Amino acid sequence: MEKKKNGVRVILFPLPLQGCINPMLQLANILHSQGFSITVIHTRFNGPKASNHPLFTFLEIPDGLSESQINDEPTSNVMSLLAQINVNAESPFRECLQKLLLEESEKVSCLVDDCGWLFTQSVAESLNLPRLVLSTFKATFLNAYPILPRIRTKGYLPVSDSEAEDSVLEFPPLLKRDLPRIFGEDGEKLDPFLDTIVDTTMRSSGLIFMSCQELEKDSLTLSNEIFKVPVFAIGPFHSYFSASSSSLFRQDETCIHWLDNQEDKSVIYVSLGSVVNITESEFLEIAWGLSNSKQPFLWVVRPGLVLGAEWIELLTEELVRSLEKKGKIVKWSPQQEVLAHRAVGGFLTHNGWNSTLESICEGVPMICLPGGWDQMLNARFVSDVWRVGIHLEGKIERKEIEKAVRMLMVESEGEKIRGRMNVLKDEVGRSVKDGGSSFRSIAALTNHILSL
Ligand code: UDP
């Protein structure tokens, strides 16, 4: 879909998290392929590697974080770092953008940034620059922002055992048992952030989703009604461009050679993404569950994943010996390549939206172990709506993990799930092909940006 340069520049500003940087740089590639020139403004914290993207201009701004904050904080504190950056980065961002607008020779049509930036709409307005919002969440989740404070105070919490299976009427297909992990311990602190995000999105010039009509048609229509701005669902971004070049961690390629030696659809891939943390006992339960399942597995244990541990030193020698018979453990994988490998037959995932989409696009059924926030909703869609996965319902217990792995990988129920996943994969695949809904949305987005 490569087009001639159109002499118009777009400025992008990713939120500094792996799950937000990947889609923003993929979007940069999509827009570049439509003829736009690209400038990426980024914080020092989790800054992307400019040399991996020679076609774009990169500008770094200070974020006010100290070295020890960046290096020593567990990823579970990443939300507090983001809150600080949202304050610290405002002035440097304004100065950088102002300078760029003065010096740039090409027409700068708009800013595209993450819905999680709280100050960018005001800065863009003060400089008369239109702003488009990228949501790295499913549209169904962003649509709930205006009502989340009401759901929190409605009296659902705390959730009793007898009510855990009840639906949240205002927010289907969520169950009441999902709510505590959305709101955490001090959910009221979220309210001002949600208000700001709703307000700034409504003042924006458009909303871009990495999603498609085939996955959430009604929600996309609703997004347009709620936020009252043009909505562009341009499909799973990695269908157009891989996320590998924006990886913040070194991807261990040896796992691909290991997969080459495994049988078709025999391997369960396990990864909980870049932010989720688990406790020591949860880590050991997953290890025993995988070992007892007797299925080959590829397990990403990100350094820092296990609270209080460097990496896998908590595994006993006996457990390591047992795990090594069937599996491979790596610190970080080339995930898209792994999911596309013929040997991978299942994905035990935290259901981040990127991971969920990547799994759907490769037709890999899932075992859902969501950690919090939008992952709770993504997991419900996977298990209860699309029925392309098994939900662990938060039970990180060796027996449950062993049972789910065997059910998905070797039992007849797994075959049915795989069949439904293949249908969903084909539907989503068609949307990004010439003439498909996402493909047409890219053309609409291009025209919209040119008209600003
Ligand atoms: N990822 C990867 N290697 C890994 C684990 C994850 O490249 O070992 C990538 C994955 O392909 C996805 C991103 O990291 O693009 C994680 O985003 P997601 O939204 O799934 O979860 P988050 O990390 O934001 O919780």
C-alpha cells in the first residue's frame, strides 16, 4: 500500500509503555505508507530506538524521572511513573512542539497521541494543531470510561461469592467478579483521569482504534456517539507492520530454532506481557502446572515479572530439571513470530489488547489469565463472546493450569475452540485485505488527515 510522499507531516507521541509504543510505531509505518512524513516525539523513559526506524525523525523530551525510578521500580509501579510523567512532560512537550511547528518546512497536519496523555489536547489547542487520539484499548473498553465511576460506586463492590458470576448490566460481557481487578484498591483515584480522558477525546479531531468491525461493530458505532468525533477502526496494526522493531527488550531468537524442532500445534506459549507482575507462589504454581501438563511449552519470564525475584532463581533444581524435559524459558520473545510458528497451538496470556489481537490473527486459541484493567474485558470476549479460549478465572493453581493446558491442546473441547478461532481469524484477516472494512478505514483516515 506504499504511496508517493504527499508533503504533509504527522507528529506522533507514544505513551512510554511497550503495549503503547508498538501500536504507535506501527501506526507511524501505516501513515508513512500513505505518503505522510513522520516525526515521533518521545520521553527519555522507554524511548524507542531511532536507528530501527530510519524513515522517521525522532525528538526526545525530558520526563523528570530519576535513574533509580527508571531502573529500580517494579513494573507494577509503572502507573505511578506514568502519572508523574503526565505532569513532568507537559512543558518540555509544549516547547518541543512549538519549536517544531516554527521550524518545519512541510505542512504539519496534526498530532496523533495516546488517549493516556492528559495534557496533549490542551497543548495542541493552544497551538492550533488538530489532535487525533489513538486508543490502544478495545473500543468497548474506552466506551465505558464515562460510566466507570458510576459502576464503581453502584454497590457492586465488594463482590460476594454468590454474586461473582452475575453480569455487570451496564458493561457486558463483564462479570461482577472482574470488577475488583479493574478498580484496584483505591478506584476513586481513577475518576479524575477518566474524566480528563473523556473530555479531551471529545475535544479531539478523531479517534483511531486498533480494532475492526468484525470484532466489535456495535461498540465502534457507540464510540462515535459517545465521543462525537470521527472513528477509524483500521484493524490489528501488526497485520500491516511487525512490532519487532519497537521492542524495548532484546528478543531471544533461539526460541524460534527450538520451535522448529517441535511438532505442529503442540506447544503452549506462555507470556504475561510487559507490565503484569505475579507473586512467588503464583510463579511456582504456573511452573508446576506446565510441568505436570506434559505438553511442550515456551515460557517468557520477563526479568522483574516475579515480585522480589530477578528472574527464575526461585525454581528448585528438581523443578528446573522437570521443566527442561518439555520446555524452554526465555526472557523476552519475538512474540508475533512465535504465534505465527506452525508448532504453537495455544497461548496462555494476560490478554493485553496487542497480545489478544496477535493471537487472533494467527488463529491461536488462548488460556486467559488477565491481570487487571482492560485485560479483564478482553478475556471475557475471548472466553464468553468469541469462545476462542478457556478462562482460568484468576485461579493460578497448578491443577487448574494443567487441566486448561490439556483441555486446549489435546482434548476434543480444544478442537472445537480451535475451529471457532479459525473462523474468527479468517473474518479479521479479510478486514485488512484490499476492500475490507479496516483497509477502507485507512483510506478514510488518510483523507481525514489531509483535510485537517
Ligand atoms: N511482546 C513481545 N515479546 C514478549 C512478550 C510480549 O514482543 O515476550 C510484545 C507483544 O507482541 C505485544 C506487546 O509486547 O505487542 C505487549 O502488549 P500487550 O498489549 O499485549 O500487553 P502489555 O505489555 O501492554 O501488558
